[in-house]
Amino acid sequence: MAYKAGIVAVVGKTNVGKSTFINAIMGQKVVIVSDRPQTTRNRIRCIYTTDQAQVVFVDTPGLHRPVNKLSAHILREAFRALAGVDELVYMTEPTGEVDPYDQEVLPRIRTLPCPKLLLVNKMDQAKGNQLPETLLAYERLGIFDELVPISCTKGKNLDRALELIIRYLPDGEPLFPEGMATDRPSEFFVAELIREKIFHLTYQEIPYSTAVVVDEIREREDKPLLEIYATIYVAKDSQKAIVIGKGGQKLKEIGHLARLELEALLGKKVFLSLHVKVRPRWTEDEVEIARLAGE
């Protein structure tokens, strides 16, 4: 049997479970997860390799209606990810019909010259006939080569989904070296992990007005310790106060949770230093968006 290899874009509305799906397939956390929409801001390539195939998953920002220049940037990133892919996986939920926003997006998806698979996530949450009705509604569109109900959190049907994804890949050589899980540098994942904790621990507009930049990562020579220095940027003084919290408690909690997870992932002790700075209206400034939330 010929070796299969290719790039697979994972696309869908915000909060449909794309990052959770990729983490489940990869068997490790490679992209951050939150129940808040628009958590993913950039295209992230996650590389799943076996003896028979290499699947380069592209985790894309969730599709949504832009509300400012930052969210417009996020949406552009999602559609940029579709250029030149070998396969497209579209994710939706079992509502019993074609989602209204999907109806707007799918005509653009239809024109892509590659195999297309539909994954209906959260099958375990479907009520009554919602799941079969959803599958029938999307099948009638005539866009998808395969339709698979799954549950990322319960692990249901993920093996079947992966089997079909690999089946539709072209024959070819691996695109990345064996053992490589992502094409992003460590600084990117440190920043993303910190941003994930901000999503979990703050509220309202705060997560969407924050960006994290890793200023320096260095190994101590005198002891087995990784020192990480990072800056959290917000758009307003009031947001800075919320991220820092009373007596600095919120920032300490963000740093504590991020440090524990970094130590578990890296297998070494971590010293994490966080600072918060204000960049007024950065979410409306194209230059600052490119610097703080760009590639």
C-alpha cells in the first residue's frame, strides 16, 4: 500500500471543537482550547505521522462575522489556510439542520478542488433525531465525500474519522521529519498557553483584547531551570487592572497555571515572569495586529 501524505485544513464555526479534535487525534496538547469563541488566531500545522501516512492538520481560526480589525484578521487567516490544501475537514454540530452561518460559508467551500469530509461533532449532545437530520441536511448539499458523526470529548468515532481522512490523502512522501509534531517554534506555544489561561480566568471582552509576546527564553547554566519572560498586552488601562487583579492575584494565578502546564509539557522546572502593558486600541491597528497577533 502506497504511503499517504498531505495537508488537511480543519474548518468550521468558532467553538465547534476543531482544536479539541486535533489534540485528540495527536494524542497530546498541541493547540490551546477554550469554550470561548475565536480562541485560535493563527493557522497552526500539527503533524500526525504513522508508518502508513502523514497527516498535516491545519488548525484554522473559527469562522465568524468580524466585529473589528482583529477579528477580520482572524477570518482572513482561516480562509488563507484553504489555499493549496489536499483535503478539507469541515466541522459542525448536530442541530437538525444546516447551520445558518454554514449556509453562507459552504458555497465558498464547494469550489475547492479537493476531497471534503464533514465531521458532526458533539454527537453525544444531540437530542431526538437531531443527529440523523443533521447528516441528511448536509448530505443533500452534495458537497461532502464523507459524513461522520463524532464526539471529540468522548472519543467516539475518531478512529473512523482518521481512517477516512487518510484514505482521501494523495500518495506521497512525508512532508515533515518523523517526530515533529508542529511547525511552530516554542515561543509561539508558550505565548498561546499563557493566552489560554487568560481565556479561562478572565471574562467579558478581556480575552479578545489580549496578546502575549514571549520576550526571552533561556536555559540556566547553573541549574536545570528554564527562564521565560513574557508580556501580556491589553487595549485599555481598565483591562490591565483586571488581568493583574487585586494585589496582583489574577496575574499570579495565570502565571501559576501556565507554569504548571509548561513544566508538565517540557519535563523541566520553569521560572515564568509575566508583565502587563497597555497598547491602546491595538485590536483596531493593522500594524499592531500584525506584530501582536500575526504569523
